[in-house]
Amino acid sequence: MTIRLLLAAIWLGLAPLSAALPNPAVAAPTAEARSIATIEEIYSNLGVVDVMKLSMQQALINAPSMSNFTSAQKAKLVEITGTVIDEQRPALLHKLAIANRGDLTPPQLQVILKISKIRYIQDAIAHGADPSRVADPKTMTAEESAFLDSVEKEQYILDFLQRSANFDTVKPDMEAISTTIIERFVTWLSTQKS
């Protein structure tokens, strides 16, 4: 709706006056909010939550207490783990982004965002939890390779990556997620015939 149509509708009584007034809740995002959103996108591109999910799935199904469970039961545990972590993905990304904001400028964040979109980088990060994801530099285009070569020694990138490797911020969340996973798994087990 254009401004003229909105004003005409208010004048004719077809729309409330509040429709013409700016809504403070819909105000433009602040620079900090944009930075946090960019970092969330970076972590999403890099598959950080996916790495956490794979690590947790492996830890749970390889736990000594799971040795007597069937492969179908373990598969269900993996499924539940994936579902619960995916439900918490936005919150985890947001919390990590806030914790690792640092003092990065918007241009620096754009450089890191561009790096996060390079498949080679994504595969290198995923390889830690999923050895089947092999980081092959040949997957980079000439442009990606040249870009990465031009920025790889920038201290702010190294600092960001170092901060990003610390998941202490979400440790309480991951503990709560673990509890939810176990509760759902136990509930599912109780519905299965012996």
C-alpha cells in the first residue's frame, strides 16, 4: 500500500490511524543486530550446529550404556538427536553469534561471510565430525582461491576463528538438549513392544 492510499484509507475511516504511525517494534535493525545476523549466517554456512549435532550423535550411540541397544534403537536415538538439535538451531546460532561478536567491523564481517560460503572451508570444518567430508582445495574456483590467499593471514579472521572454536557459551544449552534427547528416547522406548 502506498503512503497516499494509506492516508486516504485513514481519512475515509477504512484503516486505523495506527497503520500510518511508525511501529517501533519494526524499526530498522541496529548495526549490532546486523552484525549478529551476519555471524549467525556465517555459522550456518560453516555448519557449526551440524558439527555439534554429528558429534553428539556419535557420542550418544557410542556411549558404553548403549552397547546393549539394537541398531534400530540407536538409529532412533540418532534421529531424535537430530530433531532436537534442529529445533534449537536458531537459538544456538544466535547465542554463539552474540558470544563471538568481538569488535569486527561490517567490512570484516563481509570478508568472513564470503569465506564461509567457500565449500572447501565448509568441508574442512565438517571433517572434524564427519570424516567422509574431505576438504579438497580443488573444489575452489580460481576466484575463491585467490580471495582466500589474499585474506588468509588477516589477524581478525584468525581471532574470529579462534573465538568460534569455543563452545562454552552453549554448553548449558547442549546439556539441556541432551536431557531432552534422553527423555524423548526413553519415552519412545516405553512405547516399543518388548
